[in-house]
Amino acid sequence: MNKQKIWWAIAIILCVIIYCFTASPESTGSNTQDWIERVIGLNGGAAEVLNFIIRKLTHICIFGLLGILLYFAFRKNKLFFAWFLTTLFAASDEYHQSLVPNRTASVTDVLLDSGGALLAILIVKQIMNKKKSK
């Protein structure tokens, strides 16, 4: 199996994992905050802030990873196609989330996902360019 197929397979697996989390009515901000309050012991405003940070960093990291996987899956115009497909998946994921009970969609999350993907792809591209020049 060639490397592109492996990258595609891993990217698809990650998309399925994201879809499963999106499909779960339990994957809400309030459930995350409840967990923070029970496990970490924070309450009120501190729990809200940590909840917000964790959830938004998760968006950036997960979609950054998806962007990287897709970057390696493409042969040409890697940066654009990886970023575009990640952003398209992020938008469709938010739409899907809007159909799940107790879940809401957010344009801000799509922007975070898209920005996280672009940032991750640019970092990997820079690393790869440095390796090539050595």
C-alpha cells in the first residue's frame, strides 16, 4: 500500500471518530463542564473558563491533525486541498451537530477548525521545506 493511501485511511478514520463524537448528545459543553467540576474540583467561573479553553483547543488540535493527514494524502496543491477539505468537513460536521439533540452548531467553531488546520499545515510545510533544503 502506498503512503498516500495510508494517509487517506488515517484521515478517514479520524473523520469517523469526529462524526461519532458529534453524533453523541453527551458531547456537550455542559457535560464537559460537569466533568471538570467533578474531577478537577473547579467551580463557577474557573470551570467555565477551563471548559471553554479545553473545548476550543480540542477543535484546533483535532482539525489541525486532520489538516496534516490530508496534507500528506495529496500529491499536488497539498496546502490548498488539505485546508479546503478540512474546512469543508468542519462545516459539514457543524451542520451535522445542529441536527443532534442537545447540540448546537457554531460558525466560530468552523473558523477555529479551519484556522487550526491552516496553522498545522503551514507548520508541517515549513518543517518539510527545512528538511528538503538540508
